[in-house]
Amino acid sequence: MESAGRAVLLDESHVCGGWQGGGDEGGRAELARRDSVRSGAEDRAAEQFLGAEGVGAAVRSRNGRHGGDEGLRCRIGARALCIMSREAEAQDMRKPIAVALTAMVVLALAAGAACRPRGGKAGGAATAPATKAVERTAGVEHARAENLRVRQAAVADLFYPADPAKLREDIDRYLGEVKHPRLEDVRAIICPHAGYQYSGAVAAYSYAQLRGRNVDTVIVLAPTHYAHFRSAYVSRADALETPLGRVMVSPLAGKLAAMAPFTSECSCEIKRPGWWRQTKMDIPPFGKDTPDTWEHALETQIPFIQRVLPEARVVPVVMGDVDPRQAADALAGFISDRTVIVASSDLSHYLPYNTARHLDQQCIAAIVDLDIDRMKTQQACGERPIMTVMHLARRFGWAAKLLDYRNSGDTAGEKESVVGYAAVAFYRSAAPRATMPATMPAERPYSRVERQFLLSLARLTITEAVVNGKLLQVDPATVPPRLAERKGCFVTLLKNGQLRGCIGNIMPTKMLYQAVVENAVMAALHDRRFTPVTRDELGQIVIEVSVLTVPQPLAFGSTDELLAKLRPGIDGVVLRVGEASATYLPQVWSQIPDKQEFLSKLSEKAGLAPDAWRGRDVQIEVYQDEAFRENE
């Protein structure tokens, strides 16, 4: 009975991708209870599970069809040591068992020579040179020669094949079975994260939309199943490893980690999954796990990415209990024509087939309609990644389309208790949506009262900072509702008609009134182009506030097309070349009306050569603003 119970546990975590996180105390308690059941039958369950996962050599060895598989014996022998030790302790048979333990250790060490080494060939000695020696900590491989932190594959041979050829074959077969028209300009996808035999065919529908596209960065948003924390954890690894090789982590990961609610520091409770003893990676000591150590919802996306976008880099994120809108605000600044987002999620869990289909259809309808309020009541373990993408879709005008829906009862499981899977693509739509967010250009202008509130707030802030050296404190109850929305804004200081300071934030990461307070202080005291404003100057300063729309990527195929699309006096421009970036507000066109000179000066502002805007890796975004100043 214990063996059967253990097999059920492994199967359930494999179907849905693990217990649902985000406060699922009942699931964690049940996982802990089942995980505590230990006996000699555990070996048989492990062997049975390995066989079910298609490890052909192990199956044939156990069936006596060819010579013994020493790699399997290594794993089973190690488990037998733990089991015998527990039984000895329970029966107080330490002396008799010591002999048996010694014998088992000898057997395990002897068999270890035949265990497949990392970097070597199966059944042979490791071929890696001494300079490739590695040390492993917390599931991350530190390669001394390459100075890389590599997250090892935790669920290879559990959720997908560990054999590279078999893994490529399975993924390519799934992709080859996709029957759906290719959408233009896909910006994000939703993919399931269960074992490939259950959800791989559905995930392929999303990934087929990305195959061959000009994408260099994939931001993977995965829900947490085993860690409990209130942030979005950006993996600290330099590369992620799967049987298909390594995929490098984008430098954007470090920048994203510096923006709340994202972080690369996380001290939190982590409950290891029920299958942790079956992993092939080097298991870290207890207490050294990080949110991404065991997270299958993250890892199962990587092999698909390696097949459809082999040159792309990734930004691996595990999302805890965070506000999806705040996450979208931070992510918005990283969206470009060469970036795509993957939201990892299954749908309903362990319901009867017809009930699951009904609830899943409601969830899918909320996603496709971009109805965030309705989505809050749906069943999806990746609710936060999905809602983050929905916020971005509303902001950037993306449409959503269902590509495929099935559940485990349709693919490889029974219908009494199923898990739902959906493939959804978000793409830039030519037709504007009726539900465009308030940050889009079509919003109504601020009223005279709202404008005066912001200008007075900036004036009081600067006076308090210059005269008293303090930051103005604002009672949120006194702020008009529209001014508490998140907006990008700049505060500009003019003296005798000349610039005296200008600081702002392009993306809507803060409430507008808070952004005005912070930017006013920065413009007055911390603009490195000018000395700090003095008390004697306060009466000569004129304040201007600019509220920005969210920047939109500007597609162009040549410098001539870029110049033709720019609109002097209307568009603010963000120039990005590699890691460098700079922006000019729309007002700057009045000082630099020539488009080529405008872009050359903007390149210099970014610390680049004047003609850098003519290069191949240039990205341009445009935005509009609503600007108002004192005494108008």
C-alpha cells in the first residue's frame, strides 16, 4: 500500500507540475504527510517511476534483458542506505547493521565508477579536463574555468526526458503536430508546465508561434510551488542547464532585479517537492535552496525555448505573492520588439473532467477578454504571471488569442481527476481595444484643479528641500484620485527661460503625485549638469510638469523609415543601443527641430557616438506627454 501511495504522489506532482502555491496549506500538509511515509517499498516505487519515465536501460536491466545497469544501482543503493539506517535506529540494531552498512557503502562506491559522470559518457570515465572541475552549491554549478553560476536541471527524467536525443525528438514531434495559423508580432505567451507527456503538446502551440522569430530575450514568469515569499525572485544563475545544453541568462536580469517587486535576494521558507530524492542534479544542503532550485514551472519552459529560439537569452523569474500590476509596471520598461514574455501556468487542478472544462473555459474567457477583475476569481496556479501579462497587454494594446486547450484527461491521464492546460498568445493588434488603459494617449487631459495641485506640490517640495533640507510629506487622503494613478513624469525647472534642472521617470512605476515629489527634489538638488538650486533662486524658478504615456516601440527597417516616422513636437523619443539609453521629451523638438541632429544629440546624451542611432542594434520607443507649467 505504501508503494502505491508513493507512486500516486509522484504521478500527481508530474501531471500538474506540483502542488499549487500561494497559501495552499492543505496541499503542503498532504505533501508532507505522504513524503513522511518511508519503507523498503520506496525503492520499488522509485524503480517503477524511473521505468515509467522511459529510462530504457534501467527497465531492461530490472527485467533481466541485458547486463546490469550500475547507474540505477547507484541511486537505489544510496536510497537503501538511508532506509536501512532508519530501520536500524528504530530497532536499536546499530552493531549488526554497521556491517551491512559498510558492505552497502563498498557496493555503492564500486558501482559509482559506472555511474554516468557529468561531462562524461555513460558507463565511462569523465572526459572533462582538470580545468573544467566544478564545485556545486545550492543546485547551482560553479564552473571555475568559465566563472559561471549554472542552475542544474532538477526535473530532467521526471517531467521530461533526460536523454538529449529523446528530448529533442519529443519537442519536435509536439511542434510538428501544431495546426494553427501563425500570428504576427507575438509579444507574450501562456504555457503549461506539467510533465511533457501531459502538457507538452499544448505548450507546443504557444512555442510554435515563436519559432524563427527575431527574439533575443525571453522573460519567463513562473509561479512558485515550493517557496513562500512576497516578491518576484530573479534567478542569480548565469546560465540554465538542461539535457539540451545551457541557455545564458540575459544581462537584463540584473537590471530587473533592481526594480521592485523584483529581487535577487530572497530569504524564505522552501518546502522541497515530494520527488526531490529522484532528481539527477547535485542536491544542495538543507537551508541552501533558493526559489528557483526546484521550480519545475520555470525549468519546463527552457527546453522548448532552446528548440525554437536557440540564440535567445532568458530572464528567469519565480513569482511569489506580488501585485501583478506592480510587476507589469516594472517589466514595461524592458518590452521591445526583440523581447517576449512566457507566463507559465496550468489551469484547474484535480477536478472531474467536465467540471474542469467548464471552469477552465471561464478562466480562458477572462484571459482573452483581458478582464483582470474576472481573472482574480479563476483557477490557475500561475495566476500572477498571467495577470502580469494581462496588465501589459492592456497597457500596450495587445490582443489575446486561445491557441489550444486540453486537460490531462485528453492527453495521458484518467478523467476522474484532471489538470487543465491552455496555450494563449498575446500579439500586437492593428485594431485598438475599447479597454485601453488610462496611460494611453487618448485619455482626457488633466483638469485645471489637478494641474494646479501637481504644480503646487512640486513648488512646496522644492521649497521644503532647499530651505529646510527635508522631504515634503503628503497625506494620500488629500490627493485627487487621478493623481494617485501610476504614471511616468518629468519635473523641469526653468530660470530666465533656460533649463535649470530636469529629472523624471519614463515608466509608470510610482503614483503620479509621489513621482512629482521625488522628481522635483532630484531636479532641484541632484541634476548633475547643474549646481543645486539655492534659496535665493527660488523666486526665479518656473516649474513645468510633464505626464507621460507609456513608451511604444517604433518599428522601422532603415534609417530613412525611422526619420519618416518621427513626429517633431509630438513624440518624445527613447533611444536604446545595447545597455545604453537616453530620452528627449517632446518639448526638446523646439530646440532641435532637425530629426538627424535630434537623434545625434540623443545618442551623445546616452554616452554614444553621434551616429550610433544609425547602427544595427538600435531600438526606438516613442511616447507623448501632457505638459503644463506655472503662470500659464
